[in-house]
Amino acid sequence: MQTSNITVIVLLGFPGVQQHFKNVFFFLIFIIYCLTILGNILIITLVFSSKNLQSPMYIFITQVSITDIFLSTDIIPNTFPVVLNEGGTISLQGCIAQFLFFANAEATECLLLAVMSYDRYLAICNPFHYSTIMTPLLCLKSIVFTWLLSFVMTLADAIAMCYLTFCRTNVIDHFFCDLTPLLGLACSDTSLVRILSGFFCFIVLICPFISIVVSYFYIVFTILRIPSITGRQKAFSTCSSHLTVVGLFYGALISVYVVPSQGHPFVINKIMSLSYTVMTPLLNPLVYSLRNKDFKDAFRKYWQHSKSM
């Protein structure tokens, strides 16, 4: 690791906001964080306690819930002092570690959403061979592969970042350690990190998105060929929750990292960053639970069982 003049990073957060608004904002994100953890833990508990939720699709949903818990816990608790005070501080190593866990959670969710789209493709386009293809062993291998691939690639990115020299200002105008603001502090060549990050984004962001689009092209084509309206509605309902989560997740990422931000106040980027670091992990369990009959039935049985104890 290169020697850096910077050892502590200052996160500005949301400067200029009046104190009473900061207090309200702190209370809001605290409530959101608690609901996010409780909601995702409930999803995991229901899947592993209900026999009706033991299919691969629901097992994949538990993995998405785990990534949402990791993402929220990596970002939100560190944001509390940043919101309440005029910014906050974090060590350089802690800043890189926060980026590592943040990127790992986002990458894993991208890959999981692609795997889930393939699962829905098999269920709708090839239903007679679904159980023989999507076996418990393949389900387990897919989960291990997504976690391992995302961790290896984000770790390589973080290690390359550790070899940079940071000697410019130690102030980041953000509420967490994202890649671009962090690289802006480096006074050594960042080309290797940027190349690794670009390759990493192609593998875990672009490729999964293409896979999802292709899968849903065949899914929609197959659904439209179903003669009855009831059959089409039933087939679409099996993937509507997943499609909603894909839209929320990729919509937020595209708004931050793809849409040009020149000429827009940086506070807009911060607000959009809040959408996928704070709001999306909260909305995911709501989408899966409110739009899914199996989850509703499992929750009803779980609640009745808890009351009878």
C-alpha cells in the first residue's frame, strides 16, 4: 500500500440544511433502517420456516434480502453522524472498506436478479423441464457463484485502490464513500482502478441486465401465446414482483451512474443515491410480500402460530 498524506476522510453529507430538518431526516432514515432490517429478516424467516416457500425463486429472494441488509448496514449507520452534524469523519481504510461492502452488495444483487430472471424463464418457457434443470444443487451453485464472483471482483478493485496515494483534499461532498468521489482524492495514477471498475461493471452490471432483458423477451413472447386471458395473467403474476424489483434497482442505478449529471446540483445526485442505498432495500421486501399470495399466506400462518405460543 502506498503512503498517503490523508488518513481521515471528511464526509460533508448535506451541508447547509437547517438543524430541525436534519433532526427530521435523521429520524426518518432511522425508521427506514429499522423497517428495512425487520422486513428483510421477516422475508428470510418466512422462506425458511414455510414448506410452501422452498422453491428456488424464494431461496433467491432470501439472498436479495441478505444483500439489502448488508447494504443498509454498511451505509445507513455511518450516515447518522453525517446527518446530525456538519458532516462526519471516517478513516481512509474505513472509507475503502465501506466502498468494498457497498460494491459487493450491489454486484451480488445484480447477479441474483439475473439468476432469478433465468429461473422465471425456465418456469414459464420450459415448465415441463423446470424441476429437472433448476435443481436444489444448481440453485446452491448459483448462489455461491454470485457471492463469490462479486466478492472477488470488488476485492480486486479495493486492493488496487489501496495502492493509490491520497494527498489532495480529504473532503468528500457525499454521505458515503462512493468510487468517483474517493478517486478524486488520489494524486497518483488511477487508470488501473478505473479499468478494473469498468470491467467489473461490465461483468456484474451490463451482462446481468442484458440477460434479464433477453429472458423477459422470451417470457413476454411465451405469455402472449397463451390463449386464455386468465392463463396470461397467472403466468405474468409469477414474475411481476421480480420485474418490479428489477425496475426499482436498475432505475436507481441508471439515474445516478448513467444519466449525465453536468449542470445539475450535486445534491440531486445525493438524493438519487439515497434511492438505491436507503429506499430500495426497504421497498424490496414490501414488493415481494404485498404482491405475492404465497408470502401473504406464510405470514398469516406465522402470525397465527406466534399468537398461539
